[in-house]
Amino acid sequence: MIDTDFNWTEPLNILLLVAAVALLALQCWLLFARHRNAGRFGTRLVFNGLLWVSLLTWLFDPYFQSNAGSKTGLLIAGNVPSGVAGRLRDSLAGAELLRADEIAGRPVDTLVIVGQEFDEKVFASIRQLKNMPVLHWKPWFAADALRNLQWKGVLRKGEMQRIEGGIRLSEKKTLQVRYAGRTLDSVMLNAGENRFRLAFPTFSEGRTTATIDLDGRTIDTLRFFGQPGQKLTVSFLLDNPDFETRNLATWLGKQGHSVLYASSLSKNIRSKLNINRAAEPDLVVTSASNAADAAVKKAVNAGKSVLFLQLDDPVTDLRAINNALGTRFQSVKISNEESVTVSNSLTALPFRFEASSFQLQAPHYPVVTEKTTGKIAVSLLNETFPMQLSGDSIAYGKVWNEILAYARPAQAPVIEWDAPVYQNVPVTVHLNNFQPVPRFLTVGEDTVSTIVSALNDRSAAATFLPENNGWLGLHDSLQTELYVQDYSPLRHASRMQHFILSTQELDATTGLKDDAVSTRRLPGWAWFTWLMLCLAALWIEPKL
Amino acid sequence: MADVRKLVKSVNTHLQWIAILKCFLLGLATHLLADIFLKDSPWLSSAVGSIGWLIGIWITRAFRDKQKAAIALIHSYNEDAEYSLDLFDRNDLNIAEQMQLERIEARIITFPSRILYRGIWKYFGAVVLAAFIYHGVLDMRERKVAQEKPVSALKPVKRISGQVIPKFESSAVKIVPPGYTGLPEKKSDDLNISAIVGSVVEWSVWFENPEHLSVRIANSRGEEVNLKEQHGVFKYADRVSGSGLYSIKGYFRDSLIYQSDFYKLEALPDLAPRIEPGSKELYRYHFLKDPQNITVSAKISDDFRVKQAFIVATVARGSGENVKFREIRMPLSPADFKEADIRKTIDLKALNFTPGDELYYYWAAIDNRQPEANFSKSDTYFVVYKDTAKVEEVELATMAVNIMPEYFRSQRQIIIDTEKLIARRKKLSAKEFKATSNEIGFDQKILRLRYGQYLGEEFETTIGGDTHGAAPDGDGNPAGDNGNIIDAFTHHSDGQGEGAREPAHADVHAHEHEPAGEKDPLAALMEQYTHAHDDAETNTFYEQSTRSLLKMALEQMWQSELHLRTYEPEKALPFEHKALEYLKTAQQKARTYVKKSGYDPPPIKEKEKRLTGELKDLATKWDFEKDFNQKQTAALAAALLGYLEKNELPKGEQAKRVALSAEIAQRLTESGPFNGGLQNWNMLAALQKLAAGRALSNAEMTGLKRDLYQQSNAAWQSRPSWSGEKKLEAAFRKALRNASLRF
């Protein structure tokens, strides 16, 4: 295969090409003008053509690629069973099997690494090779061992912790995430390759340790930090007081949120109830008739949320909301009944929201949110207080917690990282909505400088290499802590992944190389000789 | 001679005393052995000991003269005696004997007295052995007891002069369940107690140097009781009546020197007997053809023993207000069991169960709880004896032909019947025709009487017949068409006819004209205030026009009956029609009156009316403030969970953890047993430990975490949020909306 690296976009190259074309034209004109009647016109034409083609070829500098000569090395981790290793060797014909200590002595073009449990020295010796081989990593995990495990290292209380990963199972088994022996979530997995996802709401404030169990056997431990949930300030803006909102306000107050409950009792008479010393609201709860109210608009423009409750006629009410706040809510009638049952003792208006990509619907209840500058949420639920009156305060809490989860404005500040974090494997901590964005982040005894995102001036990231294991304090206002794992079967994989990525970063200018190929170019001296020969031929030929 | 005699005598005495000694030793050995097993009843063991004593007397023949044995013994050891010592006992000796006696007496006969004591070692051995066994067993028992209390408690504690602070050594608890349960007595050094209500619990606490020490048991509310000291052991015994937490506290001269963990004291209730009847059908019918015995079965069980089970059956007879009940209690066998399938055949004949009766029965059982037995009963079962002789209205409704009109026909029906009769006149024989006509006339009379009741007319004579006072209205009364003769006849004849049976006719009318003074004075007084419904003239069931209409209809019925009875159905027909017309009119009238009673208020225009009231004296500002200071338990549990993972806490956080655990423990104890509070012993104990600043074991920690997790009410409350650069976000949203519009 003949290839060239000729860069067509370079103006100089184009100029050179134009010059070459011009040269051809000059050659042809001279040939025709002067030597048209010469005896060996054909020969001269051939020589001239040859020279021009050679020149052009030299400009393009073609090269040949061939895999034939590329040397492939195979480095297999000690824990990979011989059956797997043998199969790989068979499929990679001509690959040399390398031992870890032979890497420096036997240079190869491509190094296929199987498995991940290697000594630190192996990485060092690969790094130190003069010709860095192209690395291929084929991870190997034993059956029933987790891989690509990932969860959130820090969450707010009440946020969903999601655990994702893969596992190869020899038979049908149950994977559970447990806390102190209590199952938080579980999934039944079939034999073979599986990807799984487990989720549970964060329930603690502080360090939390959960385990992942496979059929009752603990196979990994999760550690994450729970930040206390952020308390909201909710403002109720109502035309008339009613039991539903009143009850909701009390419930919110009992949950520790601050509430400002304002409603008109009569003409020029407004009642105001302030629960838990509320000040500036994060969330405004109101009815559709107040959509155009100045307070609502102000809240939306300030990036706060608005929740609309108790719609009378969803079609007209949604139109009013859309007009006032620039949203695009649309409802569809689904029943001719007065109300539809959502769950026991919970009913909703007989409408549903039209799904659209820029709106978010709550999974269990007819509640939809759309983000403009602030979040606008609309609920189609009828009264919820009967649930509480009938004694089911848990169900009541569930409904409103979910609605609030969707209606909540962005929290401040947000700090995030992906767990697990391993010793000596870099980790990136993401910061958002800090005011102002800190220039430094203190992690344990290290200080890491943050890099503000180019696109979003509210986001920043800090990458650092943890050296100590255990819980490291972040010394922020929430006293967040980060857990660095010392040992885990996944640590090797993580380190290897990081190593492979880091080697590929070196070739960032040319893009990632798939495979090591030996390129054959005509050396400079050959070009020189050949061009000299062509010129000599042109010079000598008239002399003969 | 005296020497030999003396010797024999001394040997004899020796032997006797030795025998007594042997008896005594044997008795002692037996007593010791008996003591091992019958330690608690000294009388019994001494009785057994005296049996040994008696056996000894029997074996050794003590208290008997042992002269012969003594002589035999001397003979066997002294050849010089020549077996002639028996001669001492004889009184009449012959010459040879005397000579022999003298010969012997001259000799010095010696006897080694140690021979006498030969064999006594066995008895001593027995005593020693018995003593060994006695002490060995006693020792073993004491060691067993010593395992319950520390070794040092058994050792006398060296008294050190000066003030020595007592030190807690150990504690134990003895639980004696109530006798009726049959449960064994339990001793344990785990102070967490779970016992049946009524058990006697005895605490024993050992302290080193228990001087000036008072030991108390304190409950979770801080109430305390003193333990009594008995030989260095602090004891307290009481009956279990309810659940709670307690700890043991030691006070030395008013200062608290020891406090134990909190232990649970759980009172397990003795459950009431459980009755599972075999039949689930609570209501069933019994028919005549069914057997007169019904067999019922039930499974009755109790956690201890069921003392007695029985069936309580009640037979109800009669209907309406005349219902009589008879209750019978049938004890069931077996009695006093733990679990049994009981079958019982109820003999209905014996209960005198007859058609129309109802039998209610239920199972009941009491257990052997003392002092008050638990009682439980099953659902009540009903057996209804179907009375097939009684016709029920429901059955009538479904019958093809309604038999009710036989004795109560409507006016319309009478008209139809009359018309039918006229049509069939030619086909019928004269007698048949007359009979039918008369029958219809009778029906007409029944109907008239019926309507007469509505007017409050008690007596047939007054029903529709009393027109003496009323002005005859010519056009309204068809009777007028028929001439006065018939009219007069009608009233007259009927008045006479009925009047013969009802002599009150004249009296009724007399009432009205009677002067009040001639009446019973009280009745006269009452008359002014009461309402005479039974008088057609004064009743107020219907307004005036309706009553007169009805009256007119009744008059028509009179006429129609007259013609029917005189076999002139054609003539009766117009009266019948007229009567129907009046009846229908009266009905219509009643209806229109009802219809008028409704009232529809005009609708309120809410939007116009709202907020338009007068607001003169009303405050215009209504501002309230409210604070929910108390954090919810769920939030506290979540916060405490975070502290549990940390092993070493800085001082401030430690204080927080202590405060949190104390608060949660407090709330749990206060929340009562039904809210998962007090039952949660382990959690409470762990929280108390944390509150006291002590470390928890792994198992305790896991348990506490699990319980706290449950308390924390984990719920999805928030979603990850990320705020972005405003302009960028706005542009993104715009693009997203446009993109979604394009699709």
C-alpha cells in the first residue's frame, strides 16, 4: 500500500504543486519549441516526463506500509489462566511471548498486554523503551469478578446512588448492594456477560460503607460520602388559602425547609405565615392564575424554580403558563372521568403531558418540568392531603419528595467525583456552582489547583494523584471526604487503563494508532541519486 | 473364778458397745448418703439415717445379751478354757462340771481385746466413704454455684484497713416461671431477661468489698429500687409484669461508682388459647329432613395448656317481640391438654330445636394461666331451622299469579270484574251469575272498608254512610239520579243491618252532641287538647277537599255494592266508575301537594360575590411565624449513621454523637412499643452504649446501622444538579427546542 502524508491544506504545498505544473508546462513548451524536429524527440519527451514525475513523486514523498515486518509481543499477566493465554497466542500468529523482565531487552512494534495484574516495574520499563510500541490491552477478569465498577463518590442525602458495572457469571446469580446486612437494591443476572445497574437513595450524612454481594458473598465494598441535604426556602403564592397547600407547607416545615405562605383572605387582606424563618425563596409554589405575577417571573429569572399546583382546566392553565414564562407544556386529555387514579387515595386530572425532549417527566406522578432560566414544574395531581389524613404520611412524603426532587433548583455548591478512587491513580474532582470558584482545593494534606472549564465558568475541575489511602478530608464548607482505596482487584485494571490512556496521549497529534506498521520510504540519498540520474540523462542525451 | 467371770462380762459389755458403735456408724453413713440427695429436707434424710441405724441394729443384734458370743469368742482364742465357760451360766452343776469349773478358774485366762474391734474398720470405712462422697458432691455443687459467681466471691476477701472502693465482680439472675407453665427454673449471668408474665426474677450482684455500698436497679426513666445485702450478695426479687430496660447501679457513700449497660426486661405474654374451627361457614340452614345431630369440630391449642374448652349454644325461639333465648354451656372433653382436635355432636333434639328456631353457638376455651385464665372464643355460628310452613312474602312476589287480590281488590279490578260478568251473563246460569255478582259486591265492601280506614272511620256503619249532616249535592252524587227512595233505603237498611251487630252506632253520634258536662270530667278536659284521629269529621290526615273526595268515593262504593248485591251489575257500573274517578282525583291531589314543597335557591355567582363582603372591622394584615425546632427522627438517624463509620472522633464530634444517640434513644423509649420503640432492645442498648461514650462491638454496630437505616426513611429527595453558563444554556435550550420542533 502506497501512502503519502502530503498535506493539501498547506498553502505552500499547493504553491509547490502549482510550480510543478508550471514546470511541466515549461518543459513541454521548451521541448516543442526547440526540439520539435530533433531526431530523438520521443526519447527527450520520455526523459523530461520521467524527471517531472520523479520530482512530483519526491514532493509527495510516498511511503509503503506493511505489517509484514512488524514485531508483535505478547505480555500475559500471571493470573490469566493458561487456556485463555494459549487461545490468544494461537490467534496472534507470530507474536512473541514476552516475560515482564524481557520487555527492555526485546523491543517490539506492538505489545499486546493480556490481563492487568502487573508489577509497577512493568509500566516503568515500557515507558522507558526507546521506541514506544503500540499498546493493546485486553483486560481479563475471572468469572464472578466485577469489572468497570463505578459509583458516585459523593452525594447529597436523598440523591440516588447509582452503581454500574459488568460481571461475567458462570451461572444465574443475584447481585445485591447491602448496608449492614440490609439489601438496598438487587438484580438477578443470568449466566454470561452482564452489565448491571443498581440504585438506592442516599440515606446517611457522612461516611457510608455498603457492600456488593453476589449470592450472599461479599465481593466488593463501596464507600461514599453523604452530604446533608440542602434545605429549601419555599414560597407559597396563593389567591386563597386551602387545606392542600397549607398541609404541604406544614409538612415542608417539619422536614426542615423554610416556608413563606402567603395568600389573600379577602380584598386587601393577605395572610402571611413564615415557617422556620424563610427569606429569599428557592421555589415558588403557586397556581396557574399567578403565572404572570411579578414575583414568579422574578424567581424564574433568578434561576429559581416555580411549581404550579391545582390546575382547574389544564389546557387553558398551561396556555397561561406558557404565555407568561415561555415554556411549551402541552397536555392531552386521557379520560372523560373527572379524575384518574394514580395510586391508592391519590388522583390526578384526566390529562397527561405531551412528551418532548426538552421537558422532564417524573416517573411515578403526572409532574413535568421544563428548564428555562429557572425550572418550571407543573403538577396535575389533585389533593394529596387525604393520604396524610388517613395516616399514610410515608406515601405522602414519597409523593412530595419526588415532586420536589424534580422541582428543586440547582443546588450550590456541587462537588462530584467518580468512585472508586485508587491510590496512585489520578482522580478528577468536579466542582460546580461555587461562588466564587475556589482557586485551590485542599485534599488531605495536598493542595490542588482547579481549572475552570472553558465553556462553563461555573464549573471547575481538579485532578490529583492520591498517595495516601483512607478517607481524605476536602476541607470545604460541607466537610466532604474522599475515600482512596488501597487495594481492590479493580485497582490493577484502573491503573492499566490509565497507563494505556497516558501512552496514547503521546500520539495525540497524529491521532490514535491502531496498530504498529513499518513504513518504507525511499531514503534521501536514493532520491538524490535518482533525480541526479534523471537530470544527467537529460544533460547527456543531447551530447550523444 | 471372779477373774474369769469378770473377763466374760467385760467381753460381753465390749461386744455390746461395739455393736452399738457399729449401728451408730452405719446410721451415720446412711445419713450422710441420704443427705447428699435429700439436702433440702433434713427430716427425710434423718429418717433414712435412722433406717440405716435400724439396719445396723438388725445386723449387729445390738442391745441383746452377747454373753454366748463373748464366751464363744474367748473359747476360740483360749484353749485353756477348754470350751467350758458356758458352765458359768448354769446353776445346778454336777460334780464333773464343778471340778472343770474350778480347774478353769485356777488358770489365768487372757483375752486379747483387740480381737473384739476386728471388722469395725468396715463401718468406719463406710462412714469415711460416705463422708467423702458427701463432701465431693457438695464440693461439686459449690463449684457449679461458683461458676455462676466469681471464684473470689467464694474466697474470703481480705479486709484492708482504710477506705476501699467496692468493685463490681459479677451478677446473675434467676428466673422462676409461674408454676402452671411447667417451665424450668433458669439461672444465667446474662442480665437480658425474657420471661413469661408472672415469673419471679431474682437478681444477685456480687461486689468486692461491699461495705458502705448500696446497689440499685434503675429503669430507663430513672426510677430505682434497692437491692438487699445477704452475706455479701446483693439480691432483689420481683414478679415480672411489664417490659422495660434496666441497669444496675452501685452507690458508695452516695457516689455512683458502678453503672452497668442497659439490659432488657421483656415480659412475654401468656397467649390466649387458639381456636381454629373446622367449618368456615358461619350461617347455615337446617331442614326437616336433615339429621337431628350436627357434628362440629375445632382445633384448640395453647402455648401452655388448655384447661377447659366448651361450646356455648343459644337457642332463640319466636319472632317479633316474643323472642326467648336459652343458653346452654357444653363442656368438651378432653380437658387440660396442649393441643387437641375436638369433635362435638350437638343433639338438636335435646336442645328442643324446632322449625323456626335459631341456634347460635361459639367455641370457647380457657387456659391454665393463674391467677386469671386467658379466655378466647371463636366466631359465632348460626344454624337456622327452616320453617317450611310459613309462607314468606319473597316467595309470593315470585309466584305467577298474585293471590293477594283475592281479598283486596282495587276499584279498577272491580270494574273489570263487573264488566266481565255482564259480558258473560248469557253463558252463566242464574245462580252462578248471582253468586258472582254478590262476590263482587263483597269485594266492593272490603275496598270501601279499606278506604274508610284512611278516613279514620272505625265502624263500618260510619264508613261513607253518614250523610245525615251533609247537604246532598245533586250533580256530584249519582245517587241523586237513582231517586231518593233507594238512597233512603240504602242508608236505612244498612244502618239497621250493621247496627244490629254494632250497637255503638247510635252512641258514636251521641258523643258529638253530648254536652261536655255529662262526660267524665277528665276526659272532657283532655278532649280540648287531644286530637281525635279516629273521628272521620275531625281527623287531619288529609286536607278538607281530599277528605270530602274520599268520602264521595265511599258513597259511590256503597251504591255500587248495593246494586251488585241486588244482582244488577249494569246499574252498579256507573257508581263504580265514579268511585274510581274520585279515588284517582284524591290521589292526584295528594301528589300535587307534595310537589309544591320543593325550593330551588338561585345559583350564587361566585366570582361576583367573592371578596365583596363588608370589611370594616377586620385587621388587614395577618402575619404569623412558626418554627419547627424539633428535627425529625429520620434526620437524626441519618446524621448518626455518618458518625458511626468514624473510629476516632475529635471532641466536638464525639459530643455530637453522644447527643444524637441519647436523643434517638430517648425518642425510641417514648415512642411506645407499637411504634417499634421499646421492643427494639438491641438498638436501644447500642444507643445507650454510644451515649455513654463506649465502643460497640462489630455485631452491635451492624445491628445499630441496620436499625438506624430503617429509621432514616431513605427516600429519593433530590436529583443531581449542575448549573451552567446562562447564555450557553439558553442557546442550548433554543437549539433543543428547534430540533424537537423539526421532528
